[in-house]
Amino acid sequence: MITLGLDTATSACACALWSQGEGRALAVRAEEMQRGQAERLVPLVQETLQQAGLGFGDIARIAVTVGPGTFTGLRIGLAAARGFALAANCPLIGVTSLEVAVAGLPPAAAGLQALAAIESRREELFLQPFAADGTPLAEPVDMAPALLADFAARLFQPQPMVIVGDAAQRAAEALGPWPAGLQVVTTHGGAEALAGARIAARLDAAAIAGRPADPLYIRPPDVTLPGR
């Protein structure tokens, strides 16, 4: 079973192909960009499929990051993912930007309690804490960096921890010293797209139904759609 993962929620345009049967990535492509995902995503997916020697008919599932992230990036990714799912006649599965950041951790950081930190393009950070087994400890939040140290002290054990995401370094600086060792992993879109594909590939039918590809907005968007 082949799963296509897409991520345009943050500062990248990325896609990945995961083979559940072979247990490996077939192709991963990511390009860092603040804008231009609308023009680049479709060609990027086509290039990724070509690299793997596949077509849309080979895709069994599609995973797309639903946020939190940039308003424009989310809309682009979700619209494209819906079109791809129609073309491939396959389920479309929503994954959050925060869970895929943690799921995509490298082996050296896997198994640690984790704080996912995503840029919001404002002063605040999008954050979510996870236990060492990957279970969320709280819902995603939009938080000022000055509040992070108290937030972490309340939710995490005094054990080694990893901060992961495109805002990992800024979150680590806001956190300050951690009593039991701290790793900082700044991620890129390719890791998130692949992690989303891996998550989607192992879901059963009931779990797929509980993961609609609807945008996750923690706060109102900064832009207004025409006519609204």
C-alpha cells in the first residue's frame, strides 16, 4: 500500500511516498518557501511520483497536514490534497502539524517526552506537549514564549526532553535551562510529509473516519477572504 504525504502548513512545500508493505520511504521532496506553494505543489508531487516510478493510480491513501500553520499554506495544501484524492480515488486523511513533527523525530530523539513547536508568524508559538510514547499531554495552544517555562514545568516530568519543529530553537531559548537534558531538533517539510504518510498508512477504517482533512485553526487567520 502506497501513501502520499503532503505538507504546506508551515515554511515548506513537501511531499513523500511511503510503502507500508516494504516499510520504507519511496521518495521524499521538500523545498523551503514562505510563498509560492500554490504554483509548486502539483509539479512537486508529479516529480515525486516520477522518481518512485508511480502514478496516481498507485496511491491508496493521502495524508495532509491540517494545521496549525499559515492560513494560506493550509488552504493550498488542503485544496490540492482533495484534488489528488479525487484523482486517485482514495481516502484523504488529516494529520496535525504538531503530531507529525514528533512522529518524524530521528532515532536519537525518539522515545523522549517532546514539545512540538511551530512558527505562527507572530510573536506567539504553536505548541503541543507529548509523552514519551507519543501520547498528547494537552491540546495544541497558541502561546507567548514568556509563558513557556511555566507551561513545560506543569506538563512535563523532570526527565530528558526534545523540542521539535520549525520553531524548536526559539522555543528552547524561551524555555531556558532544563533539569534533565534537552535536545533541539529543527525540522523541515520532508520529515513532516513522510511522518504524515506513515501515520495514515497504519490507520484502520474507523480511525480514518475520525481524521477528516479539515483545517485546524488555533486562532483566527490574519487575512480575510474576499467577500467575507
